[in-house]
Amino acid sequence: MNDEPSPPEGHRVEMASSGLDAAPRDEALLAMFLERDGSPSRVVLRDGNILTVLNVAWGYDVGDEYSHVTSNVSPAVEGSAVDLFFTNDVDHVLDPATDVILFAWP
């Protein structure tokens, strides 16, 4: 049984699949980023770095369960840093306006 939420309507999280690929484990996090596209999210990484993410572009390398993400490039956001991170490096994600936790790994 899959308890992860579906991507927002009109968006699809496509995952590469072959007999050699591992099943993705970050679909809920990616769906949250897609749902908030254009709205700032505060991403707190496990190493303590904090990123402001407005949009994401992501992909998987063969066999990866977690994607690599580039933030704020699709489309480019003037004045925003472009960051590259792996989804398994995320500790949690907050709404910067309310400090409500939007995502945390179980």
C-alpha cells in the first residue's frame, strides 16, 4: 500500500523504470515542491545549510532511490540562489511565512 500523496493535478512525477533501477523513495517530497511551485519553501538540509526554494528541476541517476535537485532554475528566479542537493540530504521543509513544517522524513 502506498500512503504517499499524488502530485498536484496537472503535474506528473515521472520516474524512470527498468529492471536495474531502484524504486524512488522521494515522491512525497517532489510532489510537495511541485504543489508549491513559485512559492518559497525553506529547505533545511541534514548538514544544517538552509536553502530557499521556489521551483525545482530534478532527475535520477541509474539505480538511485533519491533524486538530485536543482532549485530556482525552471524558470530562473532573479535574485535567488541556484542550489543543487539530493533529496535524501533534506531534513525538513518549512513554510517561511508560518514556520509550519511542510515535509519531514518519517
